[in-house]
Amino acid sequence: MDGERHGFGEAQCACKLDLLPQFRGEEIDVLEHLDRLPPDPILGVMAAFRADSDPHKVDLGVGVFRDDAGETPVMKAVREAERQVLARQTTKTYVAAVGNAGFNEAMERLVLGQGHAALGSGRLRTIQAPGGCGALRLGAELIRAAAPDAVVHVSTPTWANHVPLLSNCGLRLERYPYFDPATGGVAFEAMLGALDRLPPRSVVLLHASCHNPTGADLEDGQWRELLGLVRRRSLLPFIDIAYQGLGRGLAEDAYGPRLFCAELPEVLVAVSCSKNFGLYRERTGALHVLSAAPAAADAAVSQLMRIARGLYSMPPDHGAAIVHAILTEERLRGSWEGELEAMRIRIQQLRTAAVQRLAAACPRKDFGYIARQRGMFSYLGVDVQAVRELRERHHVYLMDDSRINVAGLRLDNIGYFAEAVGKVVGA
Ligand SMILES: Cc1ncc(COP(=O)(O)O)c(C=O)c1O
């Protein structure tokens, strides 16, 4: 099919009156009245980066891990698991609405850790989801089914996509303070103060680790304090864990979900395998639901199956089968953990190197917080004018709110990046 002739091209999309001659006067006009929406900001940054032919260009926009060569390669453990999965596969028939049972169980153990009290309790259920986004949407739909008037409270700031994922099903969203730009850390007192005023049964969305977009994480002691508040005020925690292993380590990054699932009657945990297994396009994730009693857990999973049927029916198999193989085969698991650790160390080295080079290039501004933050993201802490100047004059691409993907840096271009920042913010 020729996209231009059939109206999919740029020119035809732009104006609803600009119909092709052969369709003028015809009466099917349902789609003709759609407004054209602006592109997602991240797509704009990606497109501008691609169109830039400067050899020094630096992509700090899109949130994918990159190696020293600037690539996002398939992990070795994933390649090997993939070979095994394909060799074993005898059918392409559907898996099940809840997905691959072995994967679901392995994900419970990965997130909560072997021997966690919730594992044998009969209160925990897991549904495979199309990525962390799918898990977040399933969780939101479950909350909506259980409590249509529930309000979900998200951090200021939070990952932009949390907003449509959690509110498109009709739930109301509110904000709680989270980030303190003065320290580059969590504004913990302000956060506690706001959450302490919420009515019972409010839902609180928490980032387990590697907060997107700030990189500012709760410390273990702060998770414990938050637990007391959540319990006292009868709040429902909904934890998003999309970067397990890329912050402090596999167990450390799951401290919050492990603690909350051990201590509370009800918790939702949305998990993504996109970053820590590098499975982005395979759409691999899971939603864990902890209920107060086994009967309530059964009811929740029955609801989730109905929700999944109405959204996408059955989850994709490939990524989940790969993760299952990696997590259950000792050699593959060891190889994956080693690769993940190397990714984590690389990010931390880049953070330290960025702080050193930025300190030399712009000594008047303190960027030390970048080394204390975790995961792929940090704010550069410059205004939108500076962001545009970085893009247009120095070919350094970051988001308008100054979020940078630290993993987009390379040891050989950190100097260039820091000097560009120095020129923009003033040495
Ligand atoms: C905070 C956060 N949650 C969830 C996700 C879900 O990712 P995916 O749907 O690709 O697994 C992402 C991805 O960028 C994220 O940053």
C-alpha cells in the first residue's frame, strides 16, 4: 500500500478539509473530525537528535541503557535464553490471560526475594503484563474496579507516562511533594506531611528505586518511616519497580516492595523487565497483587483476567519465556546478574565522571548530587532556555525539564558535554 495515496502521509494528515478528490462529497466522515495531537515530547527530542548530523551530538533523551559504544545491545544471557526458548517451543498457541505461570512465580521471587513471607501466604497473585506500562494500567483498572472514587497520589515530579497510564481508566490523580532541588534528594518531611493528610484508602504511587525523572530515592530508613505512615493512615501503596538492579543492587533496589509486602495487608507492585533485562520491545512485565486474605487474592486475579481480556486479551509470550529461562537456570542467571552489575557500575562511573567534569567546566554550580542519585536519570537543573541552547548550539539533547539519561553519556564525550553545559550556564 502506498501511504501517501491512502492519506497516511504528513500532508494529508494535517488538514481535515484537504480531502483527496475521489472522496469529496462522500458521507463517511467519522475520522475526519479528529484533532491532530502534538507529538509526545520525548519523540520530538528523539527526532531532532536523529536529524542532527553533527558528529559530536549527544543523546541524553530517551530512557534506554547504552554501553560504551552508545549501543543498547541484546544481553548475552538474553541471547542464550532466546536460543533455548526457540529450540523448545512447539506451538504458538495462546499462553493464558494471566500469562506464563513459571515467569509469574520467578518474578515474585526476583522482586520479593527467596523466602519472603508473602510467597507462601496464599495472599499474593501475579499476572504477566505487556511491559511495566501494561502492569501499571492493569493495577489502575483493578483499583478502579475495587474503588471507583479512589484518588491516586503521584510524586512531584513523576514519570510523565504515569499520568495517562493511571488516569485514563477514570481514576483521579493528585500530587505529593517529593523532590528537593536544593539538595537533589527527596523532600522527605514535605512528602510525609502531605501523605499524612490523605484520607484512608488513598492510593500512593511510589518508585521503588531509580526515581524517574529525578534519580532521588528513598533511603531504607525512610521506607520504614513511610511504612508507619501508610499503616496509620490506611493507604494503599502502588509501587512501580522498573529499574531493579540498576541502582544499588537487585536486593537493595527492592527494599521498599519487600518491606511493604512483608508488613502490610494490601500492596500492588508493577514490574518492568524492559531495562534490567534489556527487553524493551518484547513488552515484558508483571503486576503483583498482595491482598489481605487468600479469598480476596482469588477475587483480585479473577478481576485482572477480565480486565486483561478487555484490554489486550492475552499477553505476548517471548519476553516472559526468556526471563523465565534466565531466572530459573543457574548458569543463565549468573551470567545475567553479572551483566546487570556491569551496567549498574557503568552508570555509577558515568555519574562520578560527570560530576568531576562538570565541576571543572562550571565551578559556580554544584552538581555533586548527580553522583549521589541512582539509576539512569537526573535533572541537570537548568532552565528550558538553557536546554534549548544545549540542543541547538551544542548538539546535546535532553528533555525540556532538564532530565538527562546519564547512561547516554560515554567516557569519551563527558568532557564535551560538561564544556557545553559550562558554556550555557556560565563557568
Ligand atoms: C518509572 C517507569 N515505570 C515503568 C516503566 C515501564 O516501562 P515498560 O512499559 O517499557 O516496561 C518505565 C519505562 O521507562 C519507567 O521509567
